[in-house]
Amino acid sequence: MKFIVEDAETHLQIKVTEARIDAAIATPFKDKLREIVMKNRKPVHLDMTAVDFMDSSGLGAMIAVRKSLPANLKMVLCAMTPNVERVFRLTRMDSVFDIRPEAIHKEARE
């Protein structure tokens, strides 16, 4: 499980490098992402550009990571592909997660 992590001043920019977040990798995905977030203790902008497929196990992993975050650490999901965005919309998780249409890079801080 590999992520590309950039430490911006106000947040962590984490790029998911996996094309699929499914039952085969959901647990290591969740564990590694949680480890990165908890170690750095900053809000997260998760760049989902590379993810073409997510099943219910992958969605469960995302929910587990979000639930494990302290209230002061927000997680923004950025640049989802249409297939992944559909999973969030059909499960109504798009109303739970902060989803942005484009990646938010260090240069575009809020």
C-alpha cells in the first residue's frame, strides 16, 4: 500500500496510488491511511484521481478512517473519478464526506 504524501502548511495532501480500493486491499488501505493521518495530526486532502473502482469494502475503509479522526482533523476527498463518486452518491455518503471536484494542491491552500 503506497500513498504520496505532501506536507502542506495547513494540511496533508495525500494521493492514493491504487486503481482499486476493494476487499483485497481495504484493510491495509485503512490501516496505512489511518497511520499517516494520526502520525501527522493535520487535516487531510485525499486525492482520489487514480482510483477507478471502489466497492463496499473500500467505502467501509473510508468510513472507518473518517470515524477514527479527532473532531479537529477534517478529511476532504478530492478529484474522484465518476465511478467512485457514484458509489458515494448511491450510498448517500456524499452528504457525510466533504467531496471536492478537483485536487487541492499546496499552491491552492484555503
